[in-house]
Amino acid sequence: MPDVRLPHRFTGPLRTARLVLRAMTPADVDDVHAYQSRADVCRYLPYEPRTRAEVAERVARNAAALELAGDGDFWQLALERADQPGRVIGDLYFSILSTAHATGEIGWVLHPEATGQGYVTEAARLLLDLAFGAIGLHRVRAQLDPRNHASIAVCRRLGLREEAHFVQDIWFRGAWADTGIYAILAGEWR
């Protein structure tokens, strides 16, 4: 039987020398809207560019979602540079897919101005440390669009392996699209 340690409340922030990963607040709406409103950012995401009102609604929901207690519970955490406190450059998603199978899911979105500097990899490492350490998960996966080469590169840097490439399995923006699954086990993370 898996030894998943839930409920687990996000008490953050989590820090590296360069980054802070923290709960979202209403003050983050403009920064989050700056990238979630862009077509180039949303190209591979399951939502169209969002209005400021849509982002405000999401940020309010995300700010309140700080406890992982069971299947489907999630965190959507703000990512900021340590040298620019209060300015959100992206966000990381983490959810419990299955308590019975000790499985979680991770994802990320970054403002294009912050790409190419290793921020997502660095922040995702914090979440994976937490997932396999304090929470006690056995497996974490990332589900992505296989055309998203930048996210695939992050998965590989983190040690996630490609486990599946489903061909035309989803209807996405008016056409059939593929899904890629990357994953890592706790024993591989250690």
C-alpha cells in the first residue's frame, strides 16, 4: 500500500538562490494576465488566451487551493525571481492524480521574456523534491503537446522519460492532436 502523506498543505514559499515559488495572491492578476493573455503562450495549453477578468477569477481560485487531500486536488503556484519580489514570471501546476497509485502531475507556464534561463527546471525540482519527499508519491507525470519542444526539454532535464505518445487522441482547437506523457518514479528521482 502506498505511503502517501496527505493531506499536505502548501505552507511555502519554496526558495532557491534565484527563485521563489509561492501561493498566488490577488496582487498577481496583472502579471499572470501579461502571459496568459498571449496566443503564443497558450498555443499548447488547454485554454485560449484569457481576459483579465478570467485571470482574476483563476488567481482567486488558485490562491485558495493550497491543500492536497485527495484525487484532483491541485496547486497553481506563482513563480517569481528572488531579485524581483512580487513580480510573477510564470506558474507551476501540481496535482494529485491518484492517491491509490501515489501518482501526481506537474506542469508549467512561463512568460516568454523569462524563457531560456532554466527557471522552470529549477522550480520544478522544488516541487518534485516535495512530491517524492514530504508527500511520499511514487510517480509524477507531465502531460503535454508533443509539439512543445521547450517543455519536452524541461522534462528531459528533470529526468522524466517519454512513456507514451498518443496519436490524434484529443480534439484540440478544431483539429485532432497528439498527447505526450513523460514521467519519473521516486526511486529514479533520488
